[in-house]
Amino acid sequence: MNILVPGSSPATLATHPIDTLRAASAIPEAQAQRLAAEHYGLIAAVHRLDSERDQNFRLRSLSGREYVLKIANPAEDRAVTNLQTEALLHLAAADPDLPVPRIFPARNGMTELDIAFDDGSTRVVRLLSYLPGTPMHAVAGSAALRRDLGRCAARLARGLSDFSHHGANHKLLWDLQHAAEVYPLVDAVPAERRALIEEVLGGFEAHAMPALAQLPSQPAHNDLNPHNVVVDPETCTGVAGIIDFGDLTCTARVNDLAITAAYQVADNDDPLAPACEMIAAYHAVLPLEPAELDVLFDLIATRMAMTVVISSWRAARYPANRNYILRNNAAAWARLQRMVKLSRDHARVQIQRACHLE
């Protein structure tokens, strides 16, 4: 995720996004272990987890129970960190069976701790449940799994529909409603790919952007990619967990579905078919409005284009973390090439038929 200054213009994005979120010094595993013991009473083995900006640690207690200790980047807006905490607390009450992380209070009863570190920073520390399972990107896709993902995505949206928070309107580069603002970053993409990327962004401006302001808006997860979903390791047909709420923001509700669907598009001659299975399952739980269905194809393609552009740009800026940053890039480009061969009308009809609306 890349937070932007509210009001940033396309002209300034390429040179002045708040990229200081990468500047935080690493926290040693031994220190994370001490924090868990001191503030949460946990004697636990500690293992560092990959993260683009925070410091995350997997804890395994003596009883075998597992947790995630999250240490926020000190440059993160305090309101944004609290937004994520409060959203998870809200979901625990709104849909207790939804497989999302649960927040555990510290010994002093606080769900967020402000801890001073040796580098002079003060960082927010939180303890969450660890959701075991196999990452979705590591298992073979199936219709059953896609349908369960659709149902869970709809439940997540429904659970957050009445959630409000003063930090929910912060601006993200990854937010689909701001897709036109990635134009200044297109030069980071290989030259032979730029024309197609610009074509897709142009389609977003022509068809989706004018409609978004009139569509239902609410806080949304905003990053349901297969790295943020874990599945039942025994059957691989059900969602065992939805993780990483770091891109949570208030946006058009359909954007969250489009993001989820973008990772379910196939690199074959019927690219929308698997995504439609997920969309239909979502629609059965949380019905989509006609205007949402009308722009869904444009938004799916736009997310793919944004993935190619933003990850290419960030990989150039942070070559040491290149492999992590580019983990979805190649697949997004392959799927996008298939998507642009479809007409908007054909795609809209295919989605409507999947939802039994035609």
C-alpha cells in the first residue's frame, strides 16, 4: 500500500507520494519476543513474516496457539492504524463467524500500544489471531473455492457497511477510484506494454470514473488478492481466512468486488468464466445494483493495469524488495492481455448471465 497526501495531483504523484513508509528500521525477532511476553503475557517462539511496510511476527505459544504481533510503521498515520483495528473489532461483532483476524487486548486492556523503540520511533503494537491455512495462490483453483470466496467477500462488505471511522477517507494510490492518477507512473512499465495500459486507463476514465460517485460507498478491504486469502488445507475448497487489512479505505463498494475478481480471471480463451463464478456467489449474498454491474468489467481490467504499473514503479524504487513487490505483476499482465480482447458489451452480458439477471 502507498498512502498519498490528500489532494495530491497526478503531476505530483510520481515524485511526491508519501513513500517514507519504507524507511522504518527492522525490529529483531528477539525484541518482538520480549514485547509479547511483557505486554501480552505470551511466552512464544517468534518467526518474522513478509510485509511491505509493517513489522509482522508469527507467534507460537507454549500451548500451541498462534498469533500475529503487528508493529506498525512509525510513518503510518495513527488514524489509519486505528481504522484497521476498529474495523476488525466491528466485524467480530457484526459477523462473528467470518474468518478474519481477531484483536487481543494487552495486559493493560488496550487494543493498541504505543511503544518507544531504540531508533527513537514510537510505533503502534497490536496482537491478532493467526489464521492457519494454505495461501490461496498456492492451491489449484476450483469453482467451489471461488464461490466461497465470493460469499466471504460479500459478507465482509456487508459487515463493514455500517462501519464508520474518522480515518476511513484517507487516500490510497491503490484505490480504484483514483486509477487515473497512476498515469505519471506508466513510464516505469516496459515500453511495449504502455499502449495497452493507457488504453485500459482511458476506458476507466470514459466508463467507470463518471459512475463511481453515484455508486454505494463504504469502507472496504481493498486488496482481496490470493496472497491475502488462506484456504482450508485439507479440502482446498473453502476460505479459512481473510488477512491484511492494511489497504482498508472508504471507496465504492463495487471496487472491492472488482479487485477480488481481477485475481480470478483466467489466462485462457474464456478469461471471465472463473471470475463470474465468484461474482455470482457474491451477488447471491449481497445483490449488486445494475449500475455496479455496468462498470464491473472496466474496474476489473483497471485493477490489473494498476497492478502492473504500481508494482513496476515500486520495484524500480526498492530493488531489494523486488521479488515481493512483483509477485502479482506477471499474472496481472497475462490476464489483462486476455481481458482487452473482450468487448464491454460481451463482458457485461456474461456477468449478468452468471448472476441470473438476463
